Amino acid sequence: MLIAVGTRVVTVMARLEGEHNEEAKIKYRLIGSHPAFMMNESYTGDIYTRTVLDRETEEYFLYTVEAVDNQAPPRTGYVTVGDRLQPLHC
């Protein structure tokens, strides 16, 4: 099973708690460099494939995403994401 370059694999979403400005925005980024994944737009939380993924070569991927709001002072959160490639049964 192959997954093409540019395929959206997951969307991460942070939630603001407590008092915050209605115009608060959250910016996301991948921590470290993972050769298989990228984020095209930092405000959507969408993560895409950077390379062709092949389940026969690597089945499980683990990476960390940082979320930072635009408040003063900024609040930061992290999440570790695990993606497992599953075979399609059609």
C-alpha cells in the first residue's frame, strides 16, 4: 500500500482554555525534522506526506506537534502523534 506525496494524513487541533481574546489564533509546527511529514499552512493543523509512504517499508510513524497561541504571554502545548498505515480491504 502506497500513500502519495501531498496526502493529508491528520489534522491536529488545540483548544484554548480560560480567558482569551476572541481573535486568538493558534499556530502549529512539527518539532524536529521528520522526513515523511510536513505542514503547508501553520494555522490549519493539517499534516501532509512529504514522501511516498509504503506500509511494506515502515508501518508506524511517531512525531511531535507544537501549538502556540498569539496571546501575551503566548501559551504553548505539545502532542505526540502516532500514525499507523492500515491496509485497505475493498
